Amino acid sequence: MATITDALGGRHAGTFDGCTEHTPREGVIAAAVAARAVDADLIVTVGGGSAIDAAKALLLCLAEGIGDAEALGAYRLQIDAERDPANIQALLSCQLAVGLATVGLNRAPFGACHGIGHQLGAVAGVPHWHCTCVLQPAVMRYNAQVNGERQTMAATAMGAPETGAAEAIENLVRDLEQPTRLRDVGVKQEQFEAIANSSLDNLFARSNPRPITVVEEIIEILQSAW
């Protein structure tokens, strides 16, 4: 670092060395705060993947005025894009949010929504892009007893702290005119047992935050989503 700072001379505004492995949100926020404090106009990152990922998220924070870990984690999606497709700023915010969401894509287990979703396609012929629409709220309600605090953060970021994350997501899906229930995509209750039996051995379902160990627990989720 000394070589770099010496070469920059008076153009060196400051150094942040708080980036740690796996790019935790708190570190990114701290870096953004440090960059704003010195009014940095160029960010140079030195290191491996974590430092590079931190710099990408840092630039998003600077561009969008994000100043807390909660806002970075969930990002304040602007669903005005679906109401007004000509709203370029809303479309940009949604695009940035998708990119931000993928940062943690391979750093956390996908859970029951993804695992059961595989079997909705195999057993009931449900297109995969509809699986999250019809399953996510029910899975979140099932998981609420073990990750309620995180769900509250998500609900707050979506502007619905009183309703809860599961209902906020269900309302968003409805606003987007997508199906919200298993019955909407043609799943029949008599298919529940086959779906549940296949899901039980799915790696993603097995990694659910609230453990799933028996078929009845999956059927509980399916009944809630139907």
C-alpha cells in the first residue's frame, strides 16, 4: 500500500482497510462512509475477490445514497417500474437491486422455496419462474420463528414493517399481476404427497433455515401456499 500512496502523493484522499472475507454488509457501509467523508472521486481496490466485490457494492452505495446495512441488504426496490414502464429511474433501481441481490447468491443456502420449486416443475409442470411467486410467502411464514428479525428488516426495506415480509412479497407479486397461490398455477392437492416426497431429499430443501425433516412439514408449506 505504501507504494501506491507514495505514487499518488497529494491525490491520495484516504485508505480504508476494513474489508474482510466474504464482503459483509457492515464493511461495505463503513467503506462508503469513509469515501464520503473525504469526498473521494476515484476508488482503487487492492486484493482478491472480497475486496473487489466490496468496491462494486461501495459504488452502488455512493451512487444511491445508501448509508446503513439494512438498506444495503434489502435495497429499496421501486416497483413503480411496473406501473409506469417509462420511468427510467425506477427501472434502473430495479436493475441495480437485482445485481445487488446476486452478490449473496452463492453465499447462503437457497432453502425450501427453491427446493420445493424444483418438484413443482417435475410433478405439476409449473414453470420455474412462477415457483417463487407462489411459494416464497408460505416458506417465509414457516421460517418466521427462526429468522423473524431478518424478515422484519426485509419488510422495513420494502416499506411494509407492519404487514411483515411474507405479506409484503405476496402483495408485490400480486401488483406485478403474477400468480400468488399454488392453485393459480394448476397444482392439485392430490399432488402434494408426490411433491413433498420428492422435495424431502432435495439439497436446497434440506438447507432451509428452519429444518425440514419429514414429509408433513413440506405438506404444511404446500397447504399454506395453496
